[in-house]
Amino acid sequence: GLSDKLIKNFPNVIPINILKYNFNDIPNPFWVAGFTSGDGSFHLKLSSTEANIGFRVSLIYSFHLHIRDLEVLKGLCHYIFNYFNQNILSIPVGEKKIYISNDNSVHLQITNFTDILEKIIPFFDKYPILGIKRLDFEDFKKVSQIVKSKKHLTPEGIKTILEIKSNMNQNRKY
């Protein structure tokens, strides 16, 4: 439905009934790649820390969807869990990693570095994203290698990561 703000600003709009989408299943891993291309995100987070360099680098694979897509997000959770033979640390079965916000949205985040490095990245190497989001994935992968090699603990490594981050997602220059 319409938000309260939209209803207030456009009082003459007559809403229509939207057919309810019944989520059935995720057919194959290529669907996950396509869905990620359309609705997923690869992003980096740098947080202050007491370490020498002053930053902690987090790699995040995530989805932020409307609440009506909760079943799709649950299905994605189950698919990933089952694809990796129930051996992914940060996605337990169920809703434990799906967060429901007050703004009618749902979120899923995979942040465990081992899962990102050993499962998520190889998955998208095997089942590649074909859209423009592929560039964000490639940058994400570069940063994972910097972190894996511990180069993120150097000023040069942090500088490289900040440069990569500044050109990802909506900041990308084409």
C-alpha cells in the first residue's frame, strides 16, 4: 500500500489492489545470481578501531527488500543454507539473519569473512552476475584478497580499499 506521507501529499490517488505474489522456490543458482544483480548489494564498511591503522574492514553481501518480499528472502536464506550443505556460518535456517525494519522493509546480511571468502565469492565465480553489479562484485573480491593477505593493516592497503570503495555502487563512474 501507500505510505502515510504519499497518502497525505496525494489525497486523490486511488490505490489499486495488487495481486499477491506467491513465492514458490528458487529454481537454480543462476536465479540467485540474477536476483543479486537486481536486488543484492556488495559493499564495504570501514569502522574505527583501536588497531594501529584505525580501521576494521567489513565485507557485506546483502539484500534490502520491501516487507512483501519476506518469503523471497526466507527462500534465499534456505537456498544458500542448503546449497552449502548447511555449512555457512552466518545464515542459519529460519529468520535469525533476516531483520524486519519499521519502514516496511526486510534485510539480509552476510558479513562473516570466512563465509564471504570461501563460499559467497566462489559461488559468484561459478555462477557469475552478468549485469553492471558484476563490477561491484569484482571490487568486493579485490578487497577480500587485500584483507586475506593482511595488507589492510597497512596505510597503503587502507588507501587502496578506500579508493575501491569510493568507486563502488552508486559512486561508480562509467
